[in-house]
Amino acid sequence: MSNESHEFLGWSLANLEETIPYSVALVGDREPTLDEIRRGSGLESLALECLAQNAVRKNANDNRGA
């Protein structure tokens, strides 16, 4: 079992003694289907908007103590 766990994606990406989040178990290494690609492409603008909002919020928090 130990040998198989070392082939796990989370294990190979983690640093020594780093805690691997349980959610990493849901990450696969197969190619996405065409439906998944279409769905992801449809969500791209929402993802970019959320990232931009998060960046603004982070910058505001970073500048709060200045």
C-alpha cells in the first residue's frame, strides 16, 4: 500500500512532511472529456471575474496596515 500511495498525485506534488489536503483525492490525471472542456470553457469568464475580485480584496487587505 505504501508503494502505491507514492504514485498518488498528491504525494508526488507535496513537499517533505507537508500535509496533503483530502480534497486532492478528487484530482485525477486523465484527459478531460469534450463535455468537460466545454463546461470549463463556459465557466472561464466567471473564474476570471472571481480571481480579479479576490486580487482586489487581497490588495485591499495588504494595504490596510500601510
